[in-house]
Amino acid sequence: MEAMLTAYLSLLFLVSLVCCVPPPSRPPSRLCRRCCDQLDPPATTAHYQMPEVKTVINMTILKGDKGDRGDKGTHGKPGLEGPPGQRGPMGPKGSKGQAGAPGDACKIPQSSFSVGRRKSLHSVDYYQALIFDTVFVNIYEHFNMFKGKFYCYVPGIYFFNINIHTWNFKETYLHLMHNDKEKVILYAQPSERSIMQSQSVMLDLALNDEVWVRLYKRERENAIYSDDVDVYITFNGYLVAPSMQ
């Protein structure tokens, strides 16, 4: 009986202890609001902002040793040409060069030609150069076949000769020209028979002088004869003596 009383007292003591413990805190109940009422502004929550950390590197401490020189790059595009500069001072006199090889004592300047024409020609209303179509000799191409002119590339004394065949009953009237001046005439009166006529002259030529044959303009019946079988018209010239430089 005593044991039951002790157990009852112990249980009663435990119940009293439990009743003395305060209840846990509960959040306040939300108030009832109408849908038209304004809501309370949300409570601001304080945020903690982390400070910005910047790293500063002292380059003087990290600078290394100077590296090796790199390879030479390719050349760029050339720029615009600048204005010419002033003439510089005269340089020192150079050393004497070696003597050249001896020249050929027998080498003499040469210039000669011999051409012909196989077609007859009649005068027109203006002067015309006598053009040739056959080459016998033309050293260094000093005679221009397209223009019918000899060009002097070696100044000196030259010999020239012109041969033509006259036309029956027609006059023959030509000039041997030195540049734009008449030097000698080759002339034949009209005749029942055709004949060969010739004229020669020596001329002192300078560099780039021209020598050619000119047919007179048509003031009278003027013509020279030739055919495709034989060469009746020839023009020749050659250097006799070069000028002394």
C-alpha cells in the first residue's frame, strides 16, 4: 500500500512540473483584412554588402630581365617618294682604275646600203619620196625601207648614187635630198626611147642626217619605169671616211 502511495506521489510531482513549463512562443495570428485594404509594406531586411577588393600588382617588383632581340621582320610596302634633297658635298677622289684591254686597231666604222625598186611610179599633185622594195646590202639597217631614207649614224663623208630608167614620151624629174634640201637633180626630157639615167654625189653628213630621193610633183608628165622581172631603179650609198672626233 505504501508502494502505491509513493508511485502516486511521484506521478503527481511530474504532472506539476509539466504544468509549470511555459508554452512555446507562437507567431501572432494574422489579422483579417478586406481585399480593398492596403497591405502593410514588407519589412525591410538588412543586407550585408561585401566590400570590393581590388588587387594591385607592383610591376616594378614583377619586371623581369630584358629579352633577346627578335628576328628582323619583312619589308613593308614602299612609301610615297619624297621631294629630292639638296645636293651633298663632293666626295673624295677615287682611286685610279685598271687599264682596259687594247682596242682593235683595224676596226673602222662602216655604213653602206644598196636597194632597188621593181615598180614604176608616176607623179602626183605633191612631192613624194621614192620607196624601194628590194634590198641588196643594208649594213646595220641604216636605210629605212618603210620611209625610203638613209639615216646617218656614223658622221663623215658619204658617196651616193641613183640609177633610174625613163619612160617613153614622159619626163623624168627627181632630186637627191639632204634632209629637206635638194642637192642634185636627175632629169631626162621626154623621148621616143626610154634610157638609163644616173646621178652621183658625195655629202658630208652629221649625226641623224637624212638622205633620200624625191619625185617632183605633177606640173608636167613625170614618171620612172620598172617591172617585176628586172630591177631598173637602184639607190646606193656608203661611208668613205668617218669624221675625226
